[in-house]
Amino acid sequence: MLRLFIAVSLSAKQIDQVAALQNQLKHSLKGVRWVKQEGMHLTLSFIGETDPEMLDTIKEIMNRVVTPFSKFKLSISGCGVFPGPSRARVLWLGVEKGAEELTDLAEKLAAGLAEIGLKQEGRKYQPHLTIGRIRQSLEEKMIIEYFLAKNDFKTETAVVEHFELLESRLSSEGAKYRVLHRKKLSAD
């Protein structure tokens, strides 16, 4: 079985900017497992454990879904927590430019994957970049004072030219990712 998901990558500059924010926060927010730079991506669809025989069909869906999509601009801005400040488990950054395109792409992928029996999560897609997972409970005051106070954070704008099917291999050192398929968006 392969653990699969479909995602959009950030530019190298955007990753550096997010990593700089993480470094600022590390001193104040203890007990957070920070997402490594090589793991920074915007998930469009988490497929999960999948039979390798499904790979070609998933690639076909990606190829079919991309037809109406052109390259688009993406910037990361603002911050939040799931499920909320009093019970925060995930630290995330929002999407400013490109949120509508990411949502449309995610919805088209979900519909295509559902056609072949790969049901997606029941909740509405919310484009976001996970930057940390809270391992030890943090006081709501700490979350508000140190993380949510960074709501003015913003990356440069970059162009999204493709999206990828990735395999995630879990280990004690965190997840390792391998690109299985890359689909370019049209130049229009």
C-alpha cells in the first residue's frame, strides 16, 4: 500500500520566509513539532493508503482535472490554529492570493477521486499551510500572544505552475515525500 496525497509546492523563497517565521516562534512555543522545509506544501487532497494498482487511474484523473486550470499566483498570509486557540493542535498559515484557485482545484480532484471510490474528507476544503503540530498542550494565552499575534505575516507572491501526486513514508524522523506524478498547469 502507498500513502498518497496531492499537493502544491511553495517557491524556495516562500519556504525560506516560512522557515524564518518558525525560527522566531521556536523560542516562545515549546512542545511544537515544526514542519521541516522539505515537507512544506499545500495539500489539495489526502488520499491515504492506496493500492499501487490505482496509481495510473489517479494520474489520469489529475491529467483530466487540470484541463481548465491555468498557472496562478500564490501568497501565504495570516495565521490560525485548528481546532481553536483553547484546544490548538495545529498551527497554520493562510492563503491570500490563490485561495480560490486552490479550492477549485481541490474540489475538482475530490469529485474525480470519488468517481473511482476514493472518498475525500467530509469537511469543506480550506487552503492552508500547516507549519507545526502541538505535541504538548499550550496555554491559550501563549497561542494568542506568540502565534496569532503574527497575523501580519506574509510571503512573497509566486506562480504555481504544477501540482503533484506524492507518496508519504512515515518514520521516526518524520514523513519523507516522493513525487510520483507532476502535472503542469496551462500557460494561459
